[in-house]
Amino acid sequence: MKSIHNHPNYWAFIMHRFSGLALVAFLPVHLYVLGLALADSSAFDNFISWSNTPLLKFLETVLVVFLSAHLTGGVRLLALEFLRWRDWQKSMVALSCGISICMGLVFFLNAT
Amino acid sequence: MSASALRTETYLWLAQRLSALILTICITVHIATMIIAVQGGLSSEEIIARIGGSKIWLCFYLVFVSSVAVHAPIGLKSIMREMTQIPMKRIDFLSILFSLIIGVLGIRAAFGLYGLGGA
Amino acid sequence: MDVSIWRGGDDGEYQTYQVPRLESQTVLDVVTYIQRELDPSLSYRFACRVGVCGSCAMTVNGKARWTCRTHVSKVAEGGQLTLDPLNSMPRVKDLVVDMETFFNKWADAKGSFKGDKTRDDALADISPDDPKRKISSAGIECIGCGACYATCDVIKWNPDYLGPAALNRAWTLVNDERDVTGLERLAAVAGDNGCLGCHSQQGCVERCPKSLNPTGAIAGLKRETIKAVLKGELS
């Protein structure tokens, strides 16, 4: 990593942008699969059992981590932009990271 | 920069932040639902049983989908403007297109699932 | 130790010099030694050499720093130094950049004070503890060195972005009770080329040699310009 980018708030920015992009790419797939439940519930259930593998569960967990990261990172940004400045910015990045990993773990443990 | 262009940029920025605020609630509910609902596996009956006929869930998903249809394209617009060479007019077109796609697909899914339920 | 320095303008190459390593040596000492003893054709800027003017800002091993206040011992990894001119500014020659755009943006952001009193009027009565005065004072130490601007990614993506230094200065003036520019300044810093372009990456905060907070200042500008737009005051 270029040395000027080697600080937490930069990584937080990259994570926020990357997770947003990943979620936007996933969204049409998500809505399409949901549409399957409408058109043909057996196709939907087939998809669900197809996705019941460790790899897919892991990928779903990654999505949940991205979702949580985007959410908590977003809350961090809303606070930065609308509330008064706090000096503990890096702690907020750490908090966001921690919560995201926790949510991923909870989802993963629950789904397997 | 013209005042109307400044106003547009500011309203878009605000719309993204406001939809973000709404989404914090929606996503929290969504993640909780995913974790609780996925217990013992997911199925179409399970989803339809939850959402079908439920005005509350319908409203929730309509608000959710509308907020995403506002929030995501504006974010995409920033990425396209800053990290690609796509011209501004094309970026605006693609953003609106994406917003419509999300909106239509999502609202269709929400109403569809609501309609499948009894009671 | 080995010191690699960018020679040329946009086209050019690195030239490496062998410089004696001394105790308590700053990067400016190194550059000065090279220009005086090894290669008089090297071009670089400095003035005060004691950390008050900001002229000697350069990219040292990838990061924008004041070379007069950077000890070699702090930055020379494995006894190696690489010096480049500041990023995001047109290269004139070697370590010298054209800062015209940087300072033009300062003016574009209405970054200069305009009052309405004359020498015959009473002094403005503002307590140092006044909240707005404190906000203003927190940002006024900027000497325009350009380190934040050279670090900012948004400038690299959007050359029309006003940048952290100009916006930081604008914020100090927005909070200056004596300044009469008012809405004109808010209009100048609004929009995607102004404060809304900032993604709060805080690279500027990391690099500022005076520990200023342009990200916080820009957040303040975001709030003020939005209020003005919502009230219909910006036209």
C-alpha cells in the first residue's frame, strides 16, 4: 500500500466504497432470486438448497460483513458530518470494524 | 458554478445522507431478520408466511426499497465520476437507470410477496 | 546513505547521490548538501529552514513533509531516501512545483479576510473564549505549505476540487465575526467541487505539519452550506 494511504481512515474509506460497490452488484441478483419465490417457489427452494454449502454460506457471511461495515461506517460518517467533531476518529473506525466482524460471526454461526 | 447546479448537487448529497439515515434502521431490521429467520434454513414458505398479507412488512420493504433506490445510485455516481472516464451526462443517465431498476424490481418483489400471503 | 531525487519536470528520472550521514541531520540539510557539494543544477525551494514558512514541503519517501523539520533518522528506511516534488501540482523542475492553482483555489474559496471597519472605528470586541473565535483560531495557523493538498485523493480524482487548505481557510473566515463576505463565501465553497467533494479520508489531517484539521473544517462547511441552500439563500 502506498505509504500515504497507510492509515485507518483511508482503509475505512476503501472498505466503505468497496462494500457499497459489492452490495450494489449483489442487489440485482438478490432481487432476482426473491422474484423466483414469487414466480415459482420450487425454483426458489432449489436455489436455497443449492446455496446450502460451506462456500456459499461463507460468501453470504462476507456479504453480511460488507453490509454491516457499510452501515457502521456510514453511521461514523453521518456523525462526522452532522455532529460536532470528536477527536477519537480512529476509535470509531475500530468500533465499526469490530461490530461488522461480530455481525458476520453471528450470522455465520447461526447459518451453519 | 451556477446556483441551480449548486442546489442540485446539495440536494443530491442531502438525499443520499437522508436515505442513509432511514437505511440504518431498515438494515438493522434486515440483518436481525436474516439472522433470526435463517435459523434452521430459509424457505419460500417461511418468507411468504412472514410477509404475505402483512401491511407492516409491506410498508417496511417499500420504505427500504425506495431508500436504496435513492441511496445506491448517488453513491455509484460518485464512484463513476471519480474513478472512471465516463462523461457526466452518461453517468447521470446510468444512475437514473439503476435507480429505476432497483425501484421497479424491489417494489414488484415487495407487493408480490405481500400478495401471496393469506389473511 | 543513498538519496534518490527526481530530476526534470513531468518527464525525467531519479538521480542517486551519496550523502554523508550525520547526527541530527534534516532532509533539508541533505538536499542543501547535494546542491552545494555534488550537483549545483539541483533545483529546490526553502526559505526560513526553521519550520515557519512552509516553502520546503516535498514528498519524502512517499509522504508530504517539511524537509527542514524532518529528521533523516525518522524517515530513512534502510539508509535510503527518495525525494519527489509535491504531488498534484505541475512540476517545474526537480523538486520545484507550480503552486499557482493551489493559491488560485484559495482565492476561489474566498479565503481572504474582508472587513467593513476603518482605522477610525473601535476595535472589534471578541473574547478569545467566544466559541466561533475558538473554531476560527483552531484553523488559522495554516501557512499554505501544500502538504494536505498534495496528499488529498479527491484532488487527484477531481482537479477542480478546491482542496483541504482553501476550504480550511474558508471555514476560519466563516467563523470570523468581523468578516463581511457571508453568503458569497458559502456559495464559493458549496457543491461537489467544494466541501461536498470531501470523503473524510483525513489524509490531510494525517499529514498537516501544524496538526490542523481540514476534514473537521470541511464538515463544518457542509453543515453551513446545506443550511444556506435549504433556506434558499444561495443564488
